Amino acid sequence: MTDEASSRLPELAVDTIAALATSPGVGAIALVRMSGPEAFEVLRALTPGEDDPAPRTATLRSLTKGEGGDLLDRALVTSFPRPESYTGEDMVEISCHGGWLVPRMILDACVATGARLAEPGEFTRRAVLHGKMDLVQAEAVLDLIEGRSKAQHDAALFQVERGLSRRIGELREQLVTVEAYLAHHIDFPEEDEAPVTVDRVADAADALRDALEELLETAPEGELLREGAVTVLAGPPNSGKSSLYNALLGEERAIVTDIPGTTRDALEAVISIGGFPFRLVDTAGLRDSDDQVEELGVEVARRYLDRADLVLFCVESQADLGSAELEFLTGLGDVPTVLLRTKVDLTPRDRVSGPLTSEGLAAEGLDDGHRVNAADVRESVDLSVVDGTGLGRLKEILPELVYGGLVRTGTSVPALTRARQSEAVQKARDQVVAFIEALEEGTPVAVASALLRPAETALEELLGLISTDEILDRVFREFCIGK
């Protein structure tokens, strides 16, 4: 981190913080951590008469409430002198017995001896402020903690290892190169042929714009990787939605009966399919009803459909698609949809309608007076949760429908996974486009060059080279205490 960048960071903290770094509750081991200039002094107060532990070596110590105080626990203590620590400050980690009481008593003793309770994410925040990691890496730390799929885990590790940070740094270097070309051009206004022509500046700016746009294209799938693709099971009552929900989940979560309208509310769970996260939602059957509670369930289903990333539309295998179903499919717009012909195990083979091709669905829609865009329904699968027909095929196609780009490239690629990241790259891209357009309109180069400075600022803020308390608060408000 440059001296200039450091001078624009918020003032570094000078106090010592302490927190429980493991989840509270019954468990074999708990971890209490401290960071700050008095961390070692606090440890000495809790271990009177003991030698300081060797750096980065777990050492068994008796922890007491100061000189002559009651014994709190026998615990493993590890010290991390600055700057070779997670936060860049002196740090202490105490591995004590778990449970509700022992960790709390040790934490209280740390506070009574000179530390204060840490705020959420304050350890990682201090790591950023001391240059141990950038903001993109800090966000990846949270993704790593919260990851619920192999793909999200791999992507988070790639970012923790500066995969995305390096790419953003390369884009910033490209921007600095464009600015350097501009400086060379402006410094030789009287020459017949400037050392760097306007065309060369424009070509470099075009390449930068294309690179920024390429990174922006990763944002939709990258953000879904964090949140999980909202996958709504929809269709008429008693069409097998809840049975499929249970089958994909691997447990009996939804009530399954032969009575139509059993599901009255939405059930939601995050599952991993092919290593990618899906937020699976079982909804009420779509139909008109005089039952007020069922109607409320249908309304909840429609709200989920409004923000769905993928729809699994269930229809019994022996049933024909009626006008209501076709109208529903038409109304989904561009949401990727899989048409599932369910309960094929209960239907004689000669009565199974069979998978509909996109062309067949469109033709069926035309016969009924509805035009169904062939691009809306991406796949059609015959399905039975009783004998497993079609389940393997369904699990195979879902990642490709939602995460097609990441399926093809793998998750160890630079990808924008948060709105903050997308907003910053979008701002940089817009400023570069504005600069290119200004050159094309004949704006003096010296005037147009001012449009690039906000782009550089956006990329610096993204990495944390320029950080305000507002930016830091936005990043760390989702962190747990102790991280």
C-alpha cells in the first residue's frame, strides 16, 4: 500500500479489542482472541508469574483473574507479534474449554484487564487498515465463512488468494497507462506528430472498456453464487411439487398428501446441485380458490415467482397443458424454465405425454390461442420421485441453466460476487465510455482526460486503496463478532 493511499485511510485504532471467535454454546473448544497494542499486557495479567509464550507456538497456561485471583481455565495460548499476524497488530488467541460459561468468564477477564469488546468484523477491518489484505479479500473471507456449496467455497478461496484483486489491479494499471499516454500527448502540443497520438490513446481506452465489460459480465452469476439461485417449484395443485422438493432436499420437509392445496405457504431451503447453490422454494399450487388461506399461499407463490432465477414447472404426466398453464408459462418472460412431467411411474407408457420440445410447446400454445416463446422453456423432463426417473437428468441440467458461464470456465476465475464490486466496476466502465465518446466528439484531450479520474477512484475504492468509514461500514456490517 502506497504512502499516498495510506494517508487516505481512516485513522488506525489504538485500543485493544477482544471477542469470542467461535459460536457461543455447548462445544468442546472455544476461541477467545485479542488484538491491539495491549494484547500481550492483558495476557500477562491473566497469567501472572508465567513466561511469555513463544511466538506462534501454542502453550498451555493457567488463566486467572489477575494476581491471586480464581482459576478460570487451563488453556492453550498462542501469541502473534505484529506485524506478522492476521490484523497486523499484536494478537493473542486463547483456546479454552467450550460451553457458555468458561469462554464468557475469560472474555470478561480480558475486558476487565484493559481490552474492550470488539465490534462485528473489527479484526478483519483492522487487517485491511494495516494493509494485510484489501477490501475484496475481506469480502471473500465472509463468503468463505458463509459458503454453502463447493463452487462458492472455491470462488471465495480464489478471491482470498487475490484472484479478483489481481484482475482489478491489472485494470487499474491499464487505466494508468491510458492516463500516461494522455500526459505524453498533452506535453507535446506544438509537435507535428505527438509521441502518442490521439488514436493510440483511443485504442488503449477501447481495450480498457472491453476488459471492464468482460469483468462486469461475471456479476450476475457471481452474485447468484453467493446468494443461491432462487429456484421456484410451481404448477397446479397436487402436481408433485412437494414430493420433488423433498427428493431434492433429501429429507421430508414438505407435507405430501393426495389432497390438492396442501401447501399453504412457501418452504425454502438452500441445497447444492452439481456443487452450485440453489435456494429451492416449494410454493402453493396455482389455482383460483375460495379458501382465503390457500389464496394467501398462492399470492406468496406469485411473489417468489417475480424474483425467481429459475422455475421448475410441474405438470402431471397424463395431464394436458391447459390455457391456465400456457398463460402462466407465457407470463414468466425470460426466466429460465424447466417443464417437468411428473408421476410418470403412475401413468401407462402409452398415456405419457412425453417431454415437450420447445417447438412442440410453442405449437401447443398456438393451438390454444397462446404464444409461448420457445426460449422461455429451456428443457422438458419426464420425472418420478418414486423410482428416480429423470432426477439425475434434472440435477445435471440445472447448473448449466443458471451458472452456465462458471460451469464452462470453473470458479477459479475473477468474478464479481457483490453489488458493491459491480457498482464500482460499472462506474469505472461508464467513465471510460464517457471519455471515449468525448474524444469522438472532438473534445480537447486535456478536457476529456478529467473524465478518467473518477474511474481510477472507483477501482481504488473497490480495493480499499481509498477507504472512508462509510465504505468500511458497508463492507463489515455483515461480519460476525470475532472475525
